[in-house]
Amino acid sequence: MSKIGFRREVLGFNRKDVIEYIRSAQSESTKRENELVKTVDKLNARNAELIDELREIPKLRAQLELSEATVRKLSEQVETLNEKRRELQSMSKDIAKMYLVARSNADAVRESAKQTRERTAYETETAMQSLEQMHEQLLKIDSAVGAAAEQFTVKMKQIFNSFEATKKAVKESEDQMDRIVSAASAES
């Protein structure tokens, strides 16, 4: 506060100077009080926002746990699908071998016995149709397994993105709370 210079009079100080000083001091005090009230209102509003954000943390944690459970479940499903795919590949190889053996046997039978030619041709044709059908089914299964793997990859990316966004939101909330607590401690 600057030095106050009241004019002197016979019975003390100049009354107008004193009244003007009091009014000026009261005006400054009112102005400062209004500023402080605005600051308190802003702080109260921010505090309410932070409380709301804190209430969201358990929900975000629950979403994170659900996402983790989904990831585990999808991982198990992928492992099961991969196991089935390996089995199907093994079966496909066995079927291919069976096909080659059947064809070789059919050729040998045709060459060795003309009398059984028609019957052997019929059996070979039937076996071929069955093998072709099985081969088509295996191709469809292989395609379905590939599509499931692609869907799994997309889901995993979505889950990981959700996980990262959740972690970021939780971290930002914690940082904001730390800043508020630090500011409140500093003001105290």
C-alpha cells in the first residue's frame, strides 16, 4: 500500500481526503472480493467436474477388465481354431494320399484285370466324387477359419485401442487430481 497523504487541518485531517480514501479502499476491496468470489466459483465448478471424472474411474476399470476378459476369450478361441485348422490340414494331406493310393490302385486293377474294369471304374468314380466333395468342404472350412482369424485381428485392434484410450483417460484423471491436490496444498 502506498503512503497516504492526507492534507492537515486544524482539528486533524481533511475530511474529503479521508472520505475519498475510504471510498477508494472500499471500491478496491469490493472489486477484489468479486474477483475472489469468481475464482471460488470457478474452483468449485472444476472440483465438481473432477468429482464426476473420479466417479467414472470404476466404470473405466470395469470396461478394462471386460476388455481383458474378452481378449483372453478370443485368444482361446483363436488357439482352438488354429488347432482345428492343423487337424484339417493333416486330414487334407491324408485324403490327398488316400486319393493318390486309390487312383494308383484303380490303375493297377484296370491293368491287371479287364474283367473287373467296369466295377472298378464305378468305385473309383464314386470315391473321386466323395473326395472332391470333401476337398470343397475343406476349402470352405479353410476360408471360414481365415475369415474368423481376420475378424479376430480386427476385434483385437479395437480392444487394444479401447484399452489405450481407457489408460489415457485414467492417467489424465489421475494427473488432474494430482495437480488439484498440489494446488490445494500450496494454497494451504
